[in-house]
Amino acid sequence: MRSLKLLLLFLIAWIIFAQSCMTFRKADSKMKSEFAEKGVALTTDTKTIDGRHIHYAKTGNDTFPTIYFIHGTPGSWDAFAGYLKDSQLLQQFRLISIDRPGFGYSDFGDAVNLQRQSELISPIFYMLDNKKPAYIVGHSLGGPMAIKLVADNPGVFSGMVQLAGSNDPAAEKPEKWRPWLYKTPLNFLVPGAMRPSNEELWYLKKDLVDLKADFPKNQLRRLHTSWK
């Protein structure tokens, strides 16, 4: 009986702890202070789109061309914090990094597939349009997300960069144990951002198969710059 009580207490403690650990996000106020120490003004905002919240961070001159950054899984906009405070980039671009739905401060924990993510993120590009060229960078799962966003928003982007993009459906195996985590009470035991990450990785195999139809729509001119 004593062992059972200890196990129960451990599970309760872990569930409480799991809700707050491994969130892969930092408070806006903290990030603004960190950027200010580097002499960079960081602004953040959250837009309400179709009943969901899409959060993003921005640096740079609003009259410059824009680079949008799309993070992988798990993660948040601050995965690109180093880019957003890079002095060379800031001389040429306005830099915007977006929290994908379910991550960061975009309704944390509520994951959706690539199609729905595109529907929620795409309006941001039109809200923030400054009539200058726009480019998009996607890392890991943000790679196929960038492809989807380019395909769904013809004429918006002048170039795209893939950083280790997860674009090949043959390389993404939907492990059959994943639904046991996000479709059952076991989900409460999964820490932080690993919960929405686990769910969207289950969607990913089908998402990438469907994404094949969008590849012909990604005929963009090559982006030549001096930044790394």
C-alpha cells in the first residue's frame, strides 16, 4: 500500500511538472531584455486568425525586404533568435519569426496538420506586407511548412531557404505508438512541447505525401545574399 501511494504521488508530481517543463519557449519580456542588451529592438505581437492565436517576433527596419522564419518541432520563434539580432541581416532585412500553431505562444499544446497550419499562418503575410520582397526560411519540420506556405500564397515570396527540411515522406515513419500518447490519458505524462510535437509528427507522413502536389508551385528565383 505504501508503494502504491508513493507511486501515485510520483505520478501526480510528474503530471504537474510535465505541464511546465520543456516548453521550448521564453517569455516576451525576457527576450526583449536579451535583445536590448545587444542593442536590438524586438517587438512581439499576437494576431487572432479564425479563432486561433498566432504569435510572432520582429526586428529590423519595416521598410526593408522581409525574411520569415518557420521553426521545427518542437520549438518556437526564438529558435531563430540569433538570426533576428544578427547585425548583417539587420542591415538588409526586416526579420520575422513565427510561433507555429500549438507551439510557443500560438495556442501552446494544440497541434494541427500542415494544411491547417498554413490556413492559420498565411494571413500573417498579408497583415505584415510592406510591399517589399519577402523570403521564407524553414528548419526541420518548418521546411515542409515553408513549402506549403509558398504554394498556398502565390506571388508572396521571392525566395525560400530550407535548413535540414523534413521533406521526404520515405524518411518520415509514423511510429504506431504515437497515437497511444496523444489520444489517451498517457498524454498527460508527456512533458511540455513534446505533446504537440508528438501529435504533428503522427500527421507528418500523410502531410508529406500530400505535399508532393505543392512542389511544382514552388518555382522561386534563387536568393543570393552575403549572409550565412
